[in-house]
Amino acid sequence: MRKNLKNGLLVALALVGAAACSADVGDRGDTLRAIDEQAMTSQLLYLLPDVSPFPMNAADLAASGEDTTSAIPIRVEVFDDIAVAWFAPGGAARVNRQGIVALWRVENRTPIAGELENNPETGVVNPGIAPIFVGDQLSSEAIVTQTIPVDEVQQTILDFFDILNTQEEVGALIRLGLYHPGCL
């Protein structure tokens, strides 16, 4: 009886350990980073996953003792809720499913002053022309006013944990297909 109890306890502990190892460990704060989106998307960058989860430019690679021949050349494109690292041999991005090197979540994105935020919950609307009624007669058109966040610097926070080959990949690829119809 004691042997069965001991064996049962060992099996239970093994199952608990396996469940804990496969459980979601929550946010990975060590891969969150605020970026200069314009600088990141306008230059050729490199990924060297053994050295850093973050994209690096040639100078960063050299400072870490590596060179561009040992890294994967990429171009980064940032959307509302996802960022993509496209394989970019010779500096030209291969924008297709096979060209995706990494997918990252956009955790926060604040628009630049004057840029419209793509979020209907905040009350931001696109400028346009709307008809004005005087009584029941249609009058001349007027410009609809817009509310724009007053923030001088855009802040984009990415989680540089690559979600390729994870449970999040399918949803991310579907969302990416909305931005690049036909290429996925």
C-alpha cells in the first residue's frame, strides 16, 4: 500500500512538473523595448538570435564582436499590433510568407502629433466633408473636425519575443494578411 502511494505521489509530481513547464509564463519583460519606429523601419538591420533577441545595425554587431556575415539581414515593418522582420538579402525585403524571419507583438503605440490614431474607441475621426442640414434642406458641406492626440514623439513598444512557431503565430499571420493581402 505504501509503495502504491509513493508511486502515485511520484507520478502526480511528474505531471505537475510537466504542466508547469508547459504553462504560459506570462509577460516576458526582458524582451520589451521602446523603439524609434522611423529609425528601425528605415534601415537594414540584422538578427543574431544567439547574441540578442533585438535587431541590431552593423555598428551594434561590431560592438558585440560579430559582423554582418554571421547575422540574418532584415527589414522591419511595424503595423498597429504586429511587427515583422522580413528577410532582406542585399538590403531588399522579401515580403512574402517565406520571407518572414520573426513576428513580434506591438505592445503599445502612441501616434505622433498630427497623425491619426487608428482606434475608434478614442474618438479620433478622419477629416472629411459632411453635409449640413438647415431645417430639412441640405446646405453646403463643412469640414468635420478631428481630435488628434498631442504627443510630440511617437513611442512604440515591441515585445521582441519571436512568436513564429508558437500558438500565437496563426493569429498573427491572419492579421498580417490584412496588411499585405495576397502575400501570405
